[in-house]
Amino acid sequence: MKIKQKIKMTLTATLAVFALGALPVNSVFAANDGCNYNGAILNGSTLCNTNSSDPAQKSAVWGLLLLVINILTAGVGVAAVGGLIYGAILWSAAGGNPGQVQKARQIITNVVIGIIAYALMFSFLNFLVPGGIFNKG
């Protein structure tokens, strides 16, 4: 096997392990902790926000929105770290090849642009939702 294939396989396996580690461990429909919405009993502070005075923030849809945003944020973080590592490995293995250095720079630039774009989208979503997404009011 070529060295590039080994590096890609190792990075893919590492990203898969980190992605599985970012998934929530608790079941959504678990033991009753006092939050009952239309017969669905939800657990955890993410899906059952009883501290808020806004009824919309006590709903299961709100909790699901927070869960999805948290998973997406973790996924973007893992992908960004993986992209930076891949770009750094390409750059260090370039051995004076300017084409490979240019490819590594392009990968690292795209990762940074992606992080900035996700941060802007996250900020816009926080602005769009009245009171903000993570305001526990």
C-alpha cells in the first residue's frame, strides 16, 4: 500500500472513532425526570429545560434543536481538526515538491474558511431566534 493510502485510512478511522465518541450516550426517551410533553418523557438538561419561563424553550422541538446544533458543532470541530492534520501531513511529506505544498496550503485554507463560515452561520442562527438559542432565561 502507498503511504498516502495508509495516511488516508488512518485519518478516516480516527475521525470515525471521534465522531462515534461525540454521539450522545443517553436515550432520548428514558426515565421520568419531571418533563412530560404529550406523553413523551424526556431526560437531561438539554432536552428538558424547566428553568426557562418561555413555553417554547420547554418543548421537545427546542431540545431537539439544541441537540442537533451541538452534534453539528462537534462534527465540524472533528472535521476541522482532521483536515488540519491531513494538510499538515501533506505539507510535511512534500519533500520540496511545490505542487504538494500548494495542495496542503489549499486544504488548510479551506478548513479555516469552513470554520469561519460555520461560526458566522451559528451567530446568525443565534441572532435569528428570539432571545438566542442558548439563553436559559
